[in-house]
Amino acid sequence: MKTGVSVLAVAATVFAWATVSNAADVINEDEVAHVVLVNGEQEVTVEAGSNVLEICAQCSIQLQDSADAALNVAEDTTVIISDGKLSVE
């Protein structure tokens, strides 16, 4: 019984990893941390000069406290934060 549960747990983990392996990444090129809003709700801090990998497979991303519109991103997209602005690579 334990072996069957272990196999199911491993299979679920592999499946979950495979479904987000092509997700969008965020790269912060600025020297300050920024908070991005994912789908207008989830706050994610991107530290200065760092990356957040696989933030979402398909979502909208916006800088918190920014008047700029949110960017709609899909799989295999890289979002760049530079000079306090978002762009898609």
C-alpha cells in the first residue's frame, strides 16, 4: 500500500512539474526590488537584480502602484523589469 501511494505521489509531482515547465519568467534588471501583481491579486516580490522563474503559465502581470496596464503573458515568455517598467522579451 505504501509503495502504491509513493508511486502516485511521484507521478503527481512529475506531472505538476511538467505542466509549468514552460511558464513565464520575470527578470528584474533594476537595482531596487519591485512587487508584481499576478492576475491582479497575488503579490510577488522580485528582488533587485534577480529572477522569478515559472511565475505563471498564462496570466496578467503588472507592477504594483503602477498606472501602466497589465501585460498578458503566456508560456515561454520572459517579462523584464527595467527602469520601473515592464516589457516582454
